[in-house]
Amino acid sequence: MIPKAMPSRNECLDAAKGICIILVVMYHTFMYFISKNPQFLEAESFRGVQIVVAGLGTMRMPLFFLISGYLAHKAIFNRSWREVFEPRIAMLLWLYLLWACFDWFFRGMLITHFNPVFVHDGDNFPTTLDAFLHDVIMGKTAIWYLYALVLFFSVCKIGSHHKWLTFSIFLLISVVCRQLFSMDEWSMRSICGNAVFFCAGCFGKHYVEQITTHFSVRNFILALVAFLLLGKLSLRYDAIDLPGVRVLICTCLVIASLYAISLATRHFKLKLLQKLGRYTLPIYVMHQFIIDIAAQLILPIEVPSAHLDLSFFFALIGMIVVNISVCVFLYWVLNRQHGRMLFALPKRDLFKIKRPIAVK
């Protein structure tokens, strides 16, 4: 009997990435679009959706980083620094700096010529080059995820021969980050808080594969119940900022989510989610631009109070669908010839002048 070949891609993780990028767009749409309209704040369903979005926030980026660490395992353990520098470090730094500059210029233009209230994080917009560079270095940008990937990959590569020590350091940083950094230092909180999940995905590749290929009813129920119980207790006693509480809650939901997605992948064709999982980069770097444009065009329009809840859900779901669709379309249009440098490290071939072949 011929053994069944293993798939070249992990379909469960592709679907998980698709879910994560949808949740990223949902979060930013809710924060920088829905919440900017005073009328939507009066909707009866606003508080309920706010709780759901906040609850899913304990899974959104931790799962994203876990998958990123898993995908980085081979580069960290089986390849040299020379082999990984260009595709893993130089490319991510290039994209981070490039799109951070685009975001700075674009927001500056919107704040100057349009309504600054509808611009994301407009109150903290860096008006000088020094302030902008400070935000870039501290990861205080809309695309801090790319910056964090470079940091996590580099540290895991350096500490790959001492896995338990490296993991312990990452865990300690994630556990105490809320005591080290204030709410105003949200970027460092986010980066440090997610460090352990990248490390866990990288160093615990075998365990991630076990979860995504072998569904366990017991483990799924235990993780889900633990998440609900810990979440309820942390909210009741305002303990979310205590050392290790958020990391533990995120871990429970990430494990439960992976089990749930692996089960769904077995019984349903999640082709759309898997497809989106392969477009996370262009969606991630472009979706905030779409939100800012939509905010300037749509938010000044008065919403009929008689259909406030319907308008609220239509605006949230509609914006997510349109935003992702536009990002995928723009990627398809722009990712050609010189436009490829928008999504990958520029190659010398892009700048070579092609001379016509002489006809004999």
C-alpha cells in the first residue's frame, strides 16, 4: 500500500491565517470607523459587538504570531544567517519602512486637507521627522506586526541552540510586559505580549502539528472552558493586567481555536479562508488606508435613527468585505513588474533596462 503524501501546505493554518486577517480588519474597522461615528455608539448592539471584538482580540494576534513562528521553524533551525537574511529580515524591514512611510504621508495629507477626526490615531500623529522615526523604532505604527516579526525571528535564531532558555525569556517578557509599559506605550505592550506565541510556534512546531492534525474533544473542551472561566474571573475582579493573566487567557483561546479550525477543515471546504490566508501580507499593509478613505467619505453621512442597529451591522460587515476585496484586487493590479517592490524586497532585475533584440 502506497502511503498517502502529506500536503505541501497546512490547510488548517492557512484557514487560521484567513480568520486572523479578517479579525484584524474587523478590529480596525470597529476602532477607527464604527467608533468614530457618535450615532453608532448609541446602537443597542454596540456594547455586545464591542465585547465580542475585545474577546476575539485575545486570539487574533497571538494566533497570528504562533503561525508565523511555526512557519519560521525551518529557516531558524535548518538555514544559515546568509540564507535567511534577505527573505526573512531584509524583506520584512523593507516592507515595514516602506509602508510606514506611505502611512505617514497619507495620514498627513488627510489631516491637512480633510477631517482629522476621522484619521486613525490622528491625535498622536508625528508631525516631525524625529517623531516619526521614534515611532518607527518603537514599533508605534499601524504595521507593527512586521517589525515584531523581525525582532522575534532574530532572537529565536540567536537562541535556537538554547531553546528552553530562549522560550523562558520570551515567556517572562510576555508575562510582565503590562507592568513594564503603560497604556500609552501600546506598541511595546503588543510586541512584548505576543513574543511568547511566536517562540512557542517556532520551538513547539511538533505540538502545533499535533493540534492541527489530531482533534481531541477533551483538550478542546478543557481549553474553551478554561478561557471562558478565566475571562469571566479576570473581568469580574479586574485582573487582566496582573502578571501572566492575559498570556494564560490567550493561550487557552489559541489552543481551542486551533482545535476548532482543524475540525472545521476536516468536514468543510474552507477554500475562501485558505485563499485569504495566502493574502495576509497585502491585506495587512493596505487595509488601514481603505478604512481612512471610507471614514472621510461615509462617516459624515447621517444615519437614520430608525434603522440604527441595521446600519451598524451593515457598516461593520460591509466594510470588512469591501476592504478585503479591494486589498486583494489592488494586490492583483500592483504586484507586477516594478510594483512588486511594494510587497517584496526589490531585485536588481527590476531596474535593468531591457534592450531590444537585434533582428538579423
